[in-house]
Amino acid sequence: MALAAVAAGCGSSGGSRRADGPALFAEDCAICHSLTGRQSPRRQGGDLLALHTTRAEMLEFVREMPVPHRLSSSQLQAVADYVRAVEARGP
């Protein structure tokens, strides 16, 4: 999980928001990560499309992201499930 170590700067506004994976990713993760299949020097956390993790690994990855407020359990699951669904569809 090398990406977890370099993904500083991702943000979150905490557990009061709904567990909408695409919206949470766009708001909290997309500043550092993309899901396009192309690396970008503008996103220090890298592209996640080819990461291909288990659900448990992705949950841990999302949980370890440096955010100012913790995501709720349902938000963590929504983001992890969204990323894995995009990975499954491929580029």
C-alpha cells in the first residue's frame, strides 16, 4: 500500500455527510487520487484504477488516508466500494 504513504493532503468534512461513494471520492479523494488509468503529476496520491485490492484492503487504504476528520463507517465503505466498482469496470 505504497500509495497510502504518499497520499497526504486528502480532505474530509467528517461524518455528517451521506455515504455517497462517487460524491465522497470527488470531494475528499480526487484532490490526491484519480480513477482514469493515467498517472498525473498533479495528483500526489496517484491513480487508483490499477490498484486491484480486496475489499478489506481497500477499506484499510481508505481508512489510512490523512484526512482532517474521520469518515464514518458507512462513508468508508461507500468510498471503498465505489473505487472497487470503477476498478472492476476498467479504463
